[in-house]
Amino acid sequence: MLVAVLTMFLVFTMSGVAVLNLSTFTALESQNAMQSLKNQYDVESSVNVAMWKMQSLKNQYDVESSVNVAMWKINNVSDTFGSYEDGNVTVEYDSLTNELVASIDRFDKTYEIAMDLSDDHHFNRGIAATDSIDLNNNTLTVAADHSTRKFNFLPDADIDYFTDNATQVHTGYFKSFSGDTLNGIHIFTGSFLWLEDMVVNGTLVFTGRFITFAGSMTITAQADTNYAYPALVFTNASERVEIGTLDPADTDRISGAIYAKGTILLMENAELTGPVIGRVVSLDDDYDFLDSENNKYYKWTRGFGEYGNYSWPKHIGRWRVHSSHS
């Protein structure tokens, strides 16, 4: 009898252990399955996010690339080439409203860039040049909409316009002018000229070479809300114009545009409003043009032909981006 009891006890004990082992094994298998499913879910979710990002970035890249192409076509070919289709991207440019819109609808996502473009010209910039703008580690302070820009051409000074409207035309070489006050438009046709401590309420036009400013030059161009005249015009492409002085006792104060077919060097001790326009413009000192206070000079300027006679490049005015996905 005792043997039978012990045998039954042993059987039940082993059965209990087996059940416990089976339960533990089942629990471990369930946990492993759940962890595997969690890993699979996380990986697949990350893949979906990555795919969504890649598709969105692909749309953005294609639209922005098409915008760059459209801008190049508008600036270098014709406004009519600003509207076109490139694969999935549609680009439309309205030359009347100056609005450029590029959009794509792909991968159940829409991406659109819309911007307002307006003509950009040299007199809208603090410094504008064709070949180079060399700050030489100096600081130029201008408003953002008057920042420097390189153009592929210079406007043409209309010498006939200045002559027809001149107060006086000064001829002759090796002449000096000192301490004079001049009003209106004055044209100087000779070379090797020396101007010192002049006060000018108007415009000086030089057609020759080797023009030297000495002392303190004060030149204030005529301008109002409707028009502007330049302060200085140098039409000889070989002339190297130097504005400013190395003598701290002297200061050149020039209000109005400075234009030269050649090189303009902005030295120390000069107060300028800008714009400054030349083939090459180089700075030898820090400058603050105070252009916001002198915005009347930042407009198309008389003496350079009709504004509509030029094919002007564009610049970005307002920029709007819209994206969505379903």
C-alpha cells in the first residue's frame, strides 16, 4: 500500500513539473513572438516613414530644380519660356503679375512653390557690377533688398541726354577746379582733371581719364519720389575711379548713384548713399550706405535711356511653399 501511494505521489509530482515546464515554455514562446511582432512593426513603420520622406523629398527636389530652370530661362532667354512641363512638374509664369508657380502631384502628395518676381536693375542694388564685387574682408551694410548683385551687362550712359540737359560743358585737358559750387549737370570732356573741395548740387559727368578728387567733395544729386539723377558718371571704360581719401581730415560725401564703365575703388573717409555701379567695384573700408534713409536714389535713374529698352533679370520677391499628402 505504501509503495502504491509513493508511486502515485511521484507520478503527480512529475506531471506537475511537466505542466509547469510546458507553461513556462509557452509563456516564453509567446513573449518571443510578441517581441518579434513588435520589432517587425517598428521596422515596417520606419520603412513607411522613410518611404514617405523620400517621396516628399523627391517631389521637393524636382519642383525646386524646375524653378531654377525656369528662372534661368526667364533671365537669359525670354519670359515666354518660363512656362513649361518637365515630367510630373508643371511650371507656369505670368509675365503680367510676375508670378511663377511650380507644382507636382505624385505619390498621393502635392508640393508647390509660388513666388512673385519683379524686374531687377542696377540702381536697385547697393553695389552692382559685371565682372566682380570685391569686399576685401570689409563690411558693407545695406538693406536686404539692396544687397549686392552681379549683372551680365551695364546700363549705357546717354551722353546726348546729359549734354542736352547740361548747365555747362567744360572742355580742355590738365585743368583744376577748387572750392567751386556747381548746380545742375556739368560735363567734363577732358582728361587729367583735378577737382578739390567742390560742392555740387547736381550731377558730374566725365568722359576722359585721370580724374582726381582731393580735399572734401560734397555731391548731392537731384531726386524725389518720382525720379533720380546720378551723382557721378564716368563713361571711359579705362578709368579707375577712386572715391574717398587717405587723409582723415577730409571726407567725401556723395548722395546719389555713382556709375563708371570701368573700375570703382571705395577708399576710406567717404560717406555714400549708393547705389555704386561699375564693371569692377572694390572696397578698402567698411561702408554703411544708409540706403533706407536715402531710398529716393534706388530707382531707375535718368540719363541711362528708357527702362523698357533693357531686358532685365528677375529677382525673388515673395516666396510661398505649399505641401500636402493624402
